[in-house]
Amino acid sequence: MINSFFNWWVIVITLVNIFACYWLIKWTMKSRPDESAAGEATGHTWDGLQELNNPLPKWWLWLFYFTIIFSLAYLVIYPGLGNFKGTLGWTSHNQYDGEVQESDKKYGPIFAAFAAKSIPELSQDAEALKAGERLYSNYCAQCHGADARGNTGFPNLSDNDWLWGGQPEQIKATIMNGRNGVMPSWAAPLGEQGVENVANYVQSLSGRDVDAASAEAGKAQFNTLCVACHGLDGKGNQALGAPNLTDNIWLHGGSAGRIKKTIAGGKNGVMPAHSEFLGNDKSHLLAAYIYSLSN
């Protein structure tokens, strides 16, 4: 709903434009005292060709009138004039809900049959995987990529590195309920040198060649500030969505600069919940497809 001023603003502007089109047609078709008679030359010549005063064909003229009548009829039947809802009471939400209901009647039994099977079983079913891939393309590829290999900030779903767990029911729970991952900023408590030290220690956990003294200093700070989420061994905690820091797989970039930026500034990751519009059966099938990518 829009307020009263803009409601009338839309109504007036819309109707004035429609009737202005009608007036313009009538005005241009009006005979003038100084113009040539219909069918006679107007006196304008280009490259030996004379312009004749021929009126618009009747069918063309009536086509203009038809568009005006059609627009007025449309605005009576459908919404378009401010807050007026139209005589049919049509809304995009009602049409969408109706189409969803029709789709559920047609395809619901198919998804229910798939949902009756376990996720590991579906991950070996060619027909189920085809249907799951279509769901993935519609709902997941925008973030995780068409090949499911993710991008910076979006996890790779085709490997075996899982933030929240890669077991069938964990994947399904992630799809249905969404996830919120929070990495706090450590710039203030660590300071610039502290961030450098911890970044070196974190890289050393993946076997990288770093400054040993800096990494040793960073280990002490890591054991004070980071173990609560990432664990004493740095292998993370799937219950919290805390990543494994020992496998050289980096969600937000694995360069030294990116790692320091993540430690200093923190990260907030959101995986939206899909249960409301996918429901249990489709989420079950989608989880089977994603499970199949790394198994």
C-alpha cells in the first residue's frame, strides 16, 4: 500500500497520459485551413518525390484507439491505479501460491517417493541425482557455482572438507535450517604484530614454510584466543562451524595477506535456510545430490 498522496499521483499521471494520447490522435487528425485536400500534393518534394496529404489508414487509426481502450480495461480489471486492486482481485502472490499448489499436486508424490529412501541410497540413484541436480542449479549454484566448487567465501561442496559436517543428516540440516558462522575480529586484542604471529602459526599448521620465531609466538596467542573454536590441534569444530586450519583449505583465501585480514577483521558467513520454500522432501533429495558430490 502507498500513502494517499502517491496513490492519487499514480492515478492522475496514468489517466492523464492515456487521455493525452487520445487527444493527440484527434488533434493530429484535425483538418486545418491552410493544408492541402486529402490526396493532393502538399508542396514538399524530396529527390523528385512529392509528399501527398494522405490520412492514416483506418485500420492503423483504430489500432491506436484499441490500445487506449485496452489500457483502460486492463486498469479496471488488474491493479495499476495506485492502491486500486482491480475487479478481479489479482495479485502476484496469489498467482504464485496457486502455481506452487498445482506444482505440489503434480510433483509432490515424486519427491515423496524419493524422500522415502535414505540419503546414501539416493546418492546412488541416477534418476534421483538428475532431479537433485536440477534443484541444486535453481537454489545453490548462484553461490557455490555450477560445478559446486564454491568461491571465496562460499564453500566447495565437491571435496570432503565440511564446516558443519558432511554426514547425510548434517548436510540436510544445513540446507533446511541454514547456518550462521561468526569469526570475531582479533585486531584489537592481538595488535598488528600479534596478527602477524598468529597468521604465521596458522599457516604452519598446514605445513607452510614460515618465520619460526613468529609462529612460536603466535602459538601462545592462538592457544589463548583461538582454541575455543578451532581446538588445540587447529582441526576445528563442526558443531560451531569452525574450520580445520591444518588441511590447507581456505574459505576466505589462503594467501598470507588474506589470512591476516581474516584474523584482524573477522568474518560473518550466512547460509540461508531453505526449509520454508523447499520443504522436507526436496531438501532430502538435494542433500542426497550434494552428498554424492564428495562420496
